[in-house]
Amino acid sequence: MERFPELAAELVRLKVDVIVASGNPAIIALKKATQNIPVVMTVVADPVGAGFIASLARPGGNITGLTNIAEQLSGKRLELLKEINPKIAKVAVFRNPTIPTHTNLWKETLDASQALALTVLPVDIRATDEIERAFDAIMREHVEALIVLPQPVTTTNQQIVELAAKNRLTAMYPFADDVELGGLMAYGSSRSDLWRRSAVYVDKILKGAKPADLPVEQPTKFELVINLKAAKQIGLIIPPNVLARADRVIR
């Protein structure tokens, strides 16, 4: 992700007609690189709070698209962790302090933890070489569960998924992609649905619409994905009532 500013500048030099981008770090880089080329967001948390747009109804500027309202899902993710493993008392949260939206996500998670009588520990990681040290730290704290905020250091959480399984942690990820990599479970808006819907924005912009006039949409499809192979690996039995609510179960 540290290459985003360089890549954004290259696209501006190429004078492309529209740029489609996913994730807050990418949009931050594009916002700094251009105020003229239309930008379509796909998976972005709190675009108003992040300063990308003026409002959902009237974005203003050159950025529009879709938000995944990630902050509003923090409490539900904690609830699901507690539901599938009632013995959980302490949860680590992997976050990147250089990503502004992670600050809001952390606050939401902290607020939700109080009602569930859970202790949540923030763990800052800024680069991939800090991941192993982060796991060493949380295991010393006898953490039983882990929440990974969206894309803390890379666009894939493969290394985190593997270490969470190795340390037998009940782990919650933001996207189904992480569960397909071997993660235990994910709850959030459907990224594939958001990407498909972003094509409508590209079509409208290429036909002459201005991003400033295209309202930003919120997700309409959410999914709970559970990996039973990953659960078996850490000796966890998923309650039937949770499995029944899952949109997809990987066996």
C-alpha cells in the first residue's frame, strides 16, 4: 500500500478517463493526486468522516461510489465472536494507526465491548514485518480472540490468517476473501456486490455524469461466512444457530 501515491500519480500522468479504487488508503492517495479525474470508490469506510466527500447525497468534488459502512458493523463482529466462543474474555484488534478510518473502527469496537463484558486490546501494525511481533505480544497477554480491521498493512491478510490459526485464535475478518484463504469467519458487506455496483458509476461517468452529482450508495448485501475446516483446526465447534445464519459455509 505504500506504493499507492506513486501509482496514483502515474494514472494522473496517463490522463485516464476514470479511476476505480478500493479501500481508504487508495482513495487518500488519489485525492491528493487529482481533483479532476473522476474516482469511483468501491469498498470504503466512512467517506464523509475521512474527508473524501461532502455528504452521501451530494459528494461534491471528483469522488463518488460506494461505502461499506464498516464502522456500524464493529459491534456485530464482537457479538458473533462471543456467540461462537462464549469463553472469550480478551480480544486483540489489529489496526494501522496511519489509516484514519481505523481510529473510528477502534472506537466503535471499544464501545461495543463494554456491553459484552469483553476486554479489547489495540495492536498497532504498520508494516508486514511487524505482524509476527504483534502475535507474540498478544499471546503473552493471553488473548483468546482476534479482530482484524480492513487491510491493515497489505491487500491480503494471508500471513495473519496463518498465524491466527497457528495460535488457535478465534478470529474475525472483515471480508469473505480472508475466510477463503483459511480464516475462521468474516462478517461485513459483500465486496463482490460493491464491485459489481461500481460498474454502474463508471458507465454513468463515461456517459457524461459528474461525480459531484452522483450520490454515494451504502451496501445492500451483507454476508456471514464461516470456515468449518478452520474451526476444526483450532478445536472450535460452531454453534448450530450461528451456522444456520451463515450465508456461506466453507467445508
